[in-house]
Amino acid sequence: MRVTDLMLRIMASIVQYGARLRSRTRLREAHARASMWTKNRGREAMWGMLVDWAELLVRWTHVIAGIAWIGSSFYFIALDASIKPHPRLDTRVKGEAWQVHGGGFYQMQKFTVAPDYLPPDLTWFKWEAYSTWIFGFLLLCLMYYANPNFYLIDKTVMDLSPLAAVAIGVVSLAAGWLIYDQLCKSPAGQSTFLLAMVGFVLLMAAAFGYTHVFSGRGAFVHIGALVGSIMVGNVFFVIIPNQTIVVRDLIAGKVPDPRLGNEAKQRSVHNNYLTLPVVFVMLSNHYAFTYGTRYSWAILAAVFIASFLVRHWFNTKHTGEKADWWLWPAAAIPIIGAFVLTLAGQPGAQAGAGTVKFADVQHIVTTRCAVCHAAKPTFEGIEEAPKGVMLDSPDRIVTMAPQIYAQAVQARAMPLNNLTEITEDERGKLAAWFAQGAPGP
Ligand code: HEC
């Protein structure tokens, strides 16, 4: 159980890190109380800025590594599909493809059986995958596990302790890989269709489960992390080890077992189909209407189906055969379904009857929102106005009325995890104020 061992060790360090961060926060609070505007305040701001920069750099690296990984996955699947046999070629060569790029011509040949010669500088593709996962996991720790109360725990969904939330998150990622891997090795793994169906149902069960344990946002990021971990697991535990054996056999002059290549190919095709939905899940974090609704898990299901169809269109097109154009309208159907689900599943709030005075609205926004959304936030752990959204003056409140309505009434994504405990009545007042045309003072 190498994986579970590793996961447990990683989890222990995260929890330790979280505890340290929490005690540091408490220390910081004490400092801040003692001398609000002295140099301690400056140090606190510097620490906050440092954490923000760390998060940005980790996110940047994660995205760049992901682009390199997905790029090479798309490239090789397309190359493989475009390889054509030719009588002129060596009998051990399956086929070749001609390409032009950057002013030069490339003649790509694929050997399915041993070539006579393997150069010592054979290029392997693995670090794109590994670094995407490593920096993705770091980001998950920085954003979600170090402070689970912000984005991960939603007490109206399940009243989890921070430790339990982190444990569920990490263990579920490891379990997801183990189940998927066993599924591929089981008899069901022999049939692409059966495997796809069972895999899809299991994945949606995970999405349903996550949305009933974590906040909407935490649930979505975990589906992304789960699928991403399966993909990198495919590279780390199957594709690269199998290829290593094949290369060793070739050097030893033995004929490699074709099963190894087939298994690696199956996993690499899975990865290819999983890229589009994973990227969607990561981006959806910026769109509360996707994860903030009652049917968020069904929206995910629709997006996964649409992504598979679109990816399939590309994969058939690259073979050079007539592409299946019906796949596009077919993919549009689940996307329309997802659109309808976001509308139907919106929690919303009842607009209260009667007119609402601006003074009331200002009071609600000041107490429930401006503790975070101000030039100098007072909420513990928030160092500057999130996303630059400031709601600390009448002017700004009126200008931001549509965003306030969208976030606090429609999607109910704000206040963040309802940390400031806004009431239904107050949401109703915001709704009524917006319906009146959001008048100012
Ligand atoms: C505990 C701190 C906190 C409180 C309280 C809070 N917010 Fe936020 N808000 C955040 C954070 C953090 C983000 C950035 C979320 C992200 O990264 O997607 C945010 C983002 C936003 C955004 C930008 C959304 C986007 O994706 O562009 C708006 C608008 C917003 N909040 C409005 C509100 C309103 C209205 C309230 C009060 C009803 C409120 N917030 C209360 C922390 C808070």
C-alpha cells in the first residue's frame, strides 16, 4: 500500500501545517489588538502579501505545467491517429505522418515493435504530469486545507471539523485512484464501453457525495482533484512503469509483452478524454452559478458528457476520416441541460414586501460584507479586499448592486460560507432593494 502510506504522511503534514497556521493567526490577532497601527500591522500585511504571492506563484506554475501536459496529450493522441501505413516503410513501422511547423518538415514514424536502435537521449513525457499534480495539490493545501472554514466546510451541508474535512478530502482522492485502477484491471476493463459507463456512474456518485459533504466550491474542486489524480496516477503507476519495462526488454534484445503497451495506451486515452472536463471544473470555481446550485452534481454530469462528445469529435477528425459532425449538436444538448439546471437549481431568496431604505441596505452590507470587502478588511485572515471588491461606501454599494444581488441573493455564494451569518430576512431585503432599482441614499 505505497500510495495510501504516502497519502497518510502527506495528510499528517497538512494538518500540522494547518495547526501551525491557526496558532500563528491567533498570535497575529493578539499582536494586532495590542498595537493596531504600529509596525506589527505592517508585518501582518507583509505576511498576508507573502501568502498571496505564494498562492499566485503556485497557481501560475500549476497552470503552465497543465498546459504543457494537456498540450502533449493532445499532440500525441492526434499524431497517433494520423499515422498512416506505407509500403515503402520498414515492416516494423506501423506508419508515418508528415508535419510542418516553424519552418521545418517533420517525418514522424511509429514503431510498434522493437527498432534496431534506441538512442540514449530518448525523450520521456512525465514531468509535465507530475508537476501539474504537485503544484495542484500544493494549491489545494494553500486554498482549502490550510483554512478549511473558508472554502471547504459549509455548515449547512455538513458540520465538519477542519481536521475531518481535510481527512475526507485527502482520503477520497487516494480511494478514487484505487477504485479506478481496480476497475481498469477487472473484467469490465476489457470493454471500453462498459468501462466508460461504470466509470462515469462512479464519478457522478463521487460528485453527488462531495456536494453532500463539502461546500459547493469545495465539492467541485475535489472532483477536479480526483480526476486529476487519476490522470497523474495513470502516468506514474501504469504508463511510465510499463514503458520502462518495454525499453529494458528492447535493450536486452527481448520482444516486449504487447499487453504492456496496450495497457499504457488505454490509460493514455482515458487521460485524453478527461482533460476537457477537468479544465471546466477548475474554471467553474470562478462561476458561483455552477457550484452554488442545488443540482451542481447534475451540472457536472452534463458537462462531462458534453466534453466526451467534443473530445471524440477531435479524435475522429485527426484520423483523417470524415469527422462526425453530429457530435457537436449532441454535445449542445447536455450543455443546454446544464443551463436549465443552473436556473432551476438557484437557491435565490424571496424579495421582502414593501420598500427598503438605503440605510437598511448599507447596514446589512457593512456588517455582513464590508468586514472583508473594504480597503482595510477587519475579518481575520483577509488581508485585502477579495477580488478588489470594496463595499465600504454608499457609492460603491450602489455601483456594485448587480454583483451584490448576484452573489448574495441569486447564487448565495456570499458572504463566503456565510461566515458573517446573514439572515434570510436580510437577503430578502437586498433582493427587494435590487428589484426597486437599487436606489442610493
Ligand atoms: C469572510 C469574508 C467575506 C465576506 C464576509 C464576504 N465576502 Fe465576498 N468574497 C470573499 C472572497 C474571499 C472572495 C473571492 C472569491 C474567489 O476567489 O472566487 C469574494 C468575492 C466576492 C465578489 C466577487 C465575485 C467574483 O467572482 O467576481 C463579490 C461581488 C462579493 N464577494 C460580494 C460579497 C457580498 C455582497 C457580501 C455580503 C453579503 C460578501 N461578499 C461577503 C470574501 C468575503
